[in-house]
Amino acid sequence: MTRIAITGSNGFLGWHLRSALVEQGADVSRVDMGAAFNLTAATAAVDGADRVIHVAGINRGSDDEVADGNVLFATQLAEAIRSAASAPRSIAFANSTQATNGSIYGESKSRASQVLADAAAAVGAKFDDVLLPNLFGEHGRPFYNAVTSTFSHLIANGETPSVENDKTLTLLHVQNAADLLSGVTPIADQAGLEMDIAVSELLQKLVAISAVYSRGEIPDVANNFDRDLFNTYRSFTFPTQAPVKLTRHADSRGSFFEIIRTHGGTGQSSFSTTEPGISRGDHFHRRKVERFTVLSGTATIALRRMFTDDVIEFEVTGDAPAAVDMPTMWSHNITNTGPETLYTSFWTNDIFNPAFPDTIAEAVRHD
């Protein structure tokens, strides 16, 4: 099993990185920085690790807090790396493209990078300096992490964002950043994963996504950026705007209702029967869009956001059809709670590829 030590595990990027590492089946050790730093514990975490990933950083605060904090974190980690009896094989640093712009933040990231590069050289470890642009993704903090989060939050709550500084941004989905840091994706491939987009165009895309999704339809997710942007937006609508209500038409001949309308991209539909008391699922997706719709019977759909204990449940029935879209990085399952066989439709935007299933085992409840 691959051993990985990470810092900054509770932040936006750290949470996404931990989710990505679950797919790899890695043994993850979390290292605290700053006032919570413990040299003995940190040394044990990095000792013999296949990879150490330094994510922790400070990008808000006074000039001194930013300038000193990022260097302090790197210095603490470097001390642990140098103290390890068995050096880690590789070290990755979540640096910033601002490292060369001459700002206080950029200069602090540049200095932190040098501290870690020196430690890696001292112990013979490979060093990856990953220069990350603006990151966006699910469950970012509005008014803090990125403008994408702020726009998504405002639109999802019925507000109308405005653009004050219409500049071009270079965006990278945070799950792609996680794969770069973990080494799954070569750094040479990073440029192909980034998107240059004006702030005004980004807002227009999110408004269009919201308009389609508010009708219970799936917007055009034909390209990866649009899919990632949709997943980001809908993370701000869940669970308050779930489930998606479907209109059931019934007469003497029987009944009819639409399951899904999509506006672009691939898709795959499947169907299952589930006997009373049986559950299906207990997995999560990093990028895949998935919709559950009960056609007949009674069920409970349960979901849990990764690395939390709170479980959200929806009671669904074929008599009042409703669709539940599974948010990315949420473990989910469906349980037949009725006396009869449960009939369920499943739709995903991906054509299933067993080599890259994006279906990662994770129980909703840890009993």
C-alpha cells in the first residue's frame, strides 16, 4: 500500500486531495502545521513515506502573517523530513503561479518552495514544485477560495452576481490539482487541464448552467471543464434543491414520466431490481454525474459527504417520482424499504469504462 503524508488536510485543496487518495487506496497520514506542529509526530508520518504532499499555506491575513506563515510551515516540514530515519521517496509542494509575481504572498510561496527543495536534495528525495493557478471545485468557500465558489453560491441562492474586474483567469479543477500533486497526472500534462476564461464569461456559463438545472435538466457536459463547472455549481444546490421532482402522468392505460433531459455529452442508462431490505451503492464519484430515479417501490437514498459523519436521507417512491442527483465526493446508496421489489433507473454522463470506473467504494455509514 502506498504511504502518503499530507499537510493542510482540512482545507479546500486538502479535502479534495484526501478524496482523490481514497481512490488510490493510499495509507494517508495527516501532518499538522503551525502552532499544532509536533516534530515527533510529523517525523513519524514522513518516515519511509512514498510521497509527502505539502498543501498547508496562508493566503489571507496581514502581510507578516502571510510572509512568515508559509515559510514557517515549509521549515517545520523540512525539519521533519531531515529527521526521518528513512527519507520519503518524493516530495510535492502545492505552489502557486503567483510565486513569480513579486507579491508578498508570491514571495512567501517561492521561499517555501526553496526550503522544501533544499530538504529534498539533502535526503535524496525527488521534488515536484507544482505551480497551481486559480483552483475551483465542489464545496469551495464563497468569498474566500475562488470567484467560482462565490458566483455559484450567489446564483444558487437566487442572487445576481456582478463583475467588478473583468480579467482573464486561468482555472484548474481542484481534483486535477489533486492528481498532479499525488503524481497520478504528470506535471507535463498540467497545461492541457487548465482553462483560460474571462470572469464575465465564467459568470455567463454559471448562469446558463443554473437556468437548465433549475428545470431538473442536465446542462451540456460534453467537455471536461463544463462538467467540472456543473459539478461545482450543483454542490451549492445540495441538499436544499434536492430531489428533482418529476411529473407523473397516469390514466387507465398506466403511467408515464420523464426521467432525464440532457443538453450535450455522452450518457449511459441502466436499470436494476432490488429485493426488500437490500442496499445498493456505498461508493462515491470524483467527477461522474449520476442520477437515481425510483420507478416502482419505496426506497431510502442516503448520502454522506466525504470525511464527515452527517448522513442525508431522501425517502422516494415510484408513486411520486423524484430524481436524486449524486453530488461528487459524497458516498451514497439506495435501500429498498418497502415490501415489494424495487425498480430503479440509473443515469450517468459517462459510458462505463472498467479501466477508469470513477466508482470508489466508501460506505455511507460506518457501523
